[in-house]
Amino acid sequence: MSQEDLRVNERIRISPVRLIDEEGEQVGIVPTDEARSMAEERGLDLVEVAPNSRPPVCRIMDYGKYKYEAARKAREAKKRQHTITVKEIKMRPKIEEHDFGFKLRHARRFLEDGDKVKFTLRFRGREMTHPELGERVLARVREELDELATVESPMRMEGRQMTMLMAPRST
């Protein structure tokens, strides 16, 4: 249950409730008004933590602090999570040596950052009659990046393009 769905203090309408105090000790089944007054005496809130059980479970806690802690945990979890994106590197079958090295360095950096890399070779005009040139380029890419990545989808022709997808090796 998300923290927005929790009922607090006066929003708890069902009586009686199973009460848990601020130390986590079970008080027992008490009327809602009594539980609310116990929370007020301690300067805390009465929060319904398990509304689906019968009777509902309520806890005496500092609701503001609870919300803050939950939001902080969510931020930390989001910070640690890495979304994998697919970066595309476009080449030509007759790519020059320097250009090949330049694009390979970019692919290496993308793979080290944990992203997948899609290599696309575009054939123009009569280059279509020599798909083996493109296969050679992609085979060389595969060899160069072998220690960093695995081929997720092998080279294949899609119209005038030849593509290959590489994913970083899990360490």
C-alpha cells in the first residue's frame, strides 16, 4: 500500500482497531477514539497500516517523519537504478580506418556505461551487391569489443541496412 493511501487520525472511521504503539509493541484491540487520544497524548499520529485486515491494524507514529523516510528511501532506490538505453552507431561499408576507431571508442564508452549499442551499416547504390563488406566491418567490431560485450542480436539485413546489437557483459 502506498503512503498516499494511508488513513491518518480522523480519517480512520472503523472501530475498533488493533493498536501497535511507537515501540512496535502490540497494545491490543481498542476503540478508535481511545487509540486516537493515546496518540495525541504522545504528540504522535494514529496511522492505519493494514486496512484490509479485520480489525484494521493502526500504529502510533510520527506520520511526517514516516513520509519523509519513505520519500528518502524512494529517492535512494531511484538513484541506484540504471536504465539501460540503446545507443546507435551508424557506419558505412567502406568506412575509413580513423572513422572506424573513432566510432569504436564511442561504442566502448557506451558499453562501459552499461548501455546497449546498435551498430547500423547503411548501404547506398551499388554497395547493396556486396553485403560481405558490411559483414566484414561488423565482424571486426565484434572482435574488437569481444572482451566488453556480447552480441545480443546477430548481424542481419533490414532493407538497405545491416544491423547488430551488442550488450555489455555482466561482471
